[in-house]
Amino acid sequence: MSSVSATTKTTSVPKGRDMFASKLGVIVATLGSAVGLGNIWKFPYLTGVNGGAAFVILYILCTLVVGLPVMITEHSLGRTARADAIQTFKKLAPNSAWWLVSGAGVISAFLISSFYTEVMGWVFAYIAKAIKGSILSSSPEVTSSAFSSLISDPVQSLVYQWIVLAWIALIIGLGVSKGIERVVKALMPVLFGILLVVCIRSLTLPGAVEGLRFLFKPDFSKVTGATVLTAMGLSFFKLSVGMGTMITYGSYFHKDQDIPATAVRVMLSDVLVSLLCGIAIFPAVFAFGFEPGAGPELLFITIPTVFSVMPFGRVLMPFFFVLAFIAATGAMLSLYEVPVAYLVGSHGWSRKKATWVTLAALVVVGTLPALSGSLTAHIKVMGMNFFDLFDWLTSSILMPVGGLFLCVFAGWRWGSANIKAALTNDGALRNEKVVQAFTGLVKFVTPMLVLVILLAGLKII
Ligand code: PFF
């Protein structure tokens, strides 16, 4: 056993604090946070807009050298402190301003939740539309006007968002192991099953190979600083890191959970799901001659049209939107858990009260992006409506800045001895190489890269 006398001992679990019940539960819930609309909606549309394979490669590289180390950092800090995101910093660096890093994270969680629940609301509406057959059309004009009439109707936009919020609040109210862990564990296999069926259907279409070429044959000539920043932002968004979600989840890990191995499994599975979503979508888009660069509407305009014209597409379409809804549920649960854990842990509120207050706050903040296609459409900040602004601000600024500070904190303030203690489970695991590689990344490589990509992406350097 290595000596850990100079390190912060992992806090024992405070009495009454909920935990993930099993090791598999930890992986599934963490994967449930990572896998979401990021894979099904954001990854495909950003890949489509940014020219395909080159963007996919940049996203995977950023995931390896930025997203993964930040995830390991967050799990380590959370499990050591056994506290919500803000208390974690207050415990590990008392009487300092470091807690502001997760303070900003709680704000990010709110901003993301506010537009995420709106997209989930559209997905929910599309399940019903796909079953009824009202978005079945081979003409993009018809599916486009169906989408426009949904987002430009303030009542529908708000009601669907509220339905989603109520669904998430219900599960959160049940607790960590009985709510989050149980629901995500039940839904994950369904998600993989539906995804595989849609992939096989897409790949067996005549002309599918063009879509695979788009996804896997890179052309780096169009890559700019902004493209790299977008890819890095996606890697943060995908792994739910840079804002305290994974600190909160890490605080529910058992003391013998292998943190690096868990993070690597989650990261690999998440990348795999993104690629499968690409394989489900692009071959079909190309086979029917559609434009891959349709933007955020890809999922709601192009995809219904593609399903409408492909054999068995009409049967598969409702399942596809159910898949998106399931995936988004696990991710949204982890976003909602950040403020709830904070209100319970730092203010001693009951879980029920914290769930209700967070719900009320999300209903209020969510109004801004929800009405971006209607009542607040004319309000532009830096040329963006609230929906686009919240998305850009979180993925391109707040999460990378949060990730940068998390690395600097872990590498330079918390220090190598504490990192080693967390990654080896206080000396129980023999993984010296992993510890060494991680320490080098988190101290030097990851923060430097984040800084350079951030400054170049914002055209500051
Ligand atoms: N990772 C989720 C997705 O890809 O859909 C989004 C997300 C969830 C971001 C939780 C941040 C977060 F804290």
C-alpha cells in the first residue's frame, strides 16, 4: 500500500446520503449522462455542417486529450469529497475562491437544461407525430413546415417543455439509486437495440456508401480555428464535463470503483454511440439525395423525410424518436441532479423541496430558449437568439473554461499525491502508468490545449 499521509482521505459517505447501488449502475448512469441528444441531434448536425470526417476525427481527438482527462478529474474530486459540486471545492480548498468553478457550473447546468428540455420537447412531440403519421412526407417542404409550425407556436413550445420537465422531476424525486440508476439501467438496452436496427436499415440502402465516405473519409482543407473549438465544445458537451455534473456523479461512486477504467469505458461507449448515430443517419441522407448540412433541423426536417421514403421507415420512425427521448432522459437527469444535489448538500433541503424549486427555476429560465422561435425570436444577443446563445455560451465558453480550471486545480493545487490516491483507490490498484500519464495530461497538455483552442476559436490569437 502506498502512503497517502499527505493526501486528502476519501470522505466516508455521510449518513443518509444516497449512492449508486452497484458498479454496473455507476457505469450505466454515467454513460446515461453522456449519451443523449448530443449523439443523436448535435453530433450529426455539427458533422453535417462542418464537412464530415475531418470534424469527426477532431471530435474524437478532443475527447481523448481533453474530455476524458476532465472526466477522470471530476470523478476523482467528487468521490474524494463526497459532496455536491460546490461543497467539493469548499472541502478540498477551504477558504479559497475555487468553489466559483462549480458555481459557474451550476449556471451552465441551468442554461443547458433550458434548451435541452426544449429539444426534448420537440422529440416528444415528434413521437406522437410519427405515430399519427402527420410528418410522413417525401417532401422536405412539408416536414419543414411541420417543424416551423411547432417551434413558432409559443403554447406548444412551452407545454412540451413542461411535460419533459415533469417527467424528469418525477424520476429525480425518487432519488439516485431508485430513480436515476434504475430508470437508466432499464432504458439503455432498449436504446442500443433500436439504434442497431436503424443502423442496419440505413446501411442496407442502395447508395449508403456515399454517407459512409462522408463520415469516415476526411478532408482537412476546410478546418478552421472555429471548427476545432466546436469539436472541443462537443467533446465537453458529450461527456457532460466542465461543469460539475461528473463531480456530483463521482460523489456517488463506491470507494473501490476504478475511476480511470470507468471513464475510459464510458468515453469509448459514448463515441461508439455517436458513430452509430452517424451511421444511422448519413447513409440514409445520401441515399435519398438530401443535404447533410441542414443544421440543427437535421433531426426534425431531414430525418422524417428520409424515414418517409425508405422501406420500413414509417414503422421505424416512431422508434427512432423514442430512442432519442430515452437517450435524452439519462442526460437530462444528470443535469437536473447538479442543482438538486447542491440544494440538498449545501443547504440541507429535503430532496423533494430541492426538486420542486429546481423545477420552478427551470420553468422560468426555460421560457427564454423555448420561445426563441416565437415571442422572443426578435431578441438577438451577438446575433443569436436565446436558444443559440445558451448553446454556444455553454459548449464553446463555459464548459471549456470550467474544464481548464478543473485541470489547473487538480494538477497544481490538489496535487499529484491526491491524484494518485484517488486513481489507485488509496493504493489498492496497481496502475502506475495510468496515474503518470493522467498527471502529465492534467497538469500540462489538457489545460494548454484548451487554452489555445479557446483563444484561437474566438480569434483572440
Ligand atoms: N452529454 C449530454 C449529451 O450528449 O446529450 C448532454 C449533457 C448532459 C451535457 C449533462 C452536460 C451535462 F452536464
